[in-house]
Amino acid sequence: EAERLRVLADASHAFAEVGAEYQVLLDRVARTTTAVLGEGCSIRLLSEDALWLQLVTLYDVDPAKLELQRIVLGDAPLHVDEPSLTTRVFQSIQPLFSPIVDLEQIRATTSREFWSLVERLGIHSMIGVPMRVQGQAIGVIIVYRHRREQPVFSEDDLTLAQDLADRALLALG
């Protein structure tokens, strides 16, 4: 518990340091979340017309995997009604906890174009948390692990991911 509080304090400090530089802050959030929790992170935020979840930042500890994500996810926004794990988190305003990623589950809830990404990234454990403002979701942070030697995510990791998302939003104002 003390460790978690230290991590959150460090993250809050890191986020605050960036100030109003929106993109810099989002990149910092993705890197910090990855450093604390996983090996990769993506953040999508709701578009002004509230119809799309736009990819605002991607990060992965492995440059080759980051490039792979960039190619597959590209700049294409995700329609809020499209079936995907991200939109499920967004619509329900509930976290996604998938300690052991099942490719079939991914296929069932993700548009076909992303199947190869998940397979090629080798994602084996995943968390998704909503970015919430006054009870409404305005975005989604997805964190994942792809190295087999990494343990799967725990409930504590999920709590920490949500805390980080909440603090990031405070910094974004």
C-alpha cells in the first residue's frame, strides 16, 4: 500500500511538472503508466462531437512493437458504437480486467483489422480503465503486457491503473 501511494505521488508530480502541454502530458501519462504497470499503453480520448475515440498517444517499451501498433492502429479513430474492448470500457464506464487474454475473446469484441495486431504483439495480459469526469467517460487507457516472463495483471494493478487515470485527468484539468 505504501508503495502504491509512493507511485501515485511520483506520477502526480510527473504529471504536474508538464503543466499545460497537453500532448506532452498525455505522452508522459502513457510512459508513466507503462513504467509502473506494463509494457505498453494506449490512450484514446473522446472527440469534440462525442462520436469518436481518438488515439492520442501510444507507448511500448519495445520500439518494434510500438511501430507495429502505429501501423495497425494508425490515426483511425474508433467510433463509440463500434464493438471493441476499448468502447466497452468507454460505454460501461467500468474497467476491463483481462489478466489472461483470450484471443477468441479479443476476436469476438474487436474489429477484424485489429486481430493481427493482438496476435503479433503477443498481448497476454491487459487492463482497460475509463478516464472519468463527473461520472462520464471521456477516454480510455489500455495497458498491456506481452513478454511471457511478465506475471499477469492483478486486481491491485487494476486499482493502480484507475488511480493513475484519475490523476492524469486532474493534471489535464
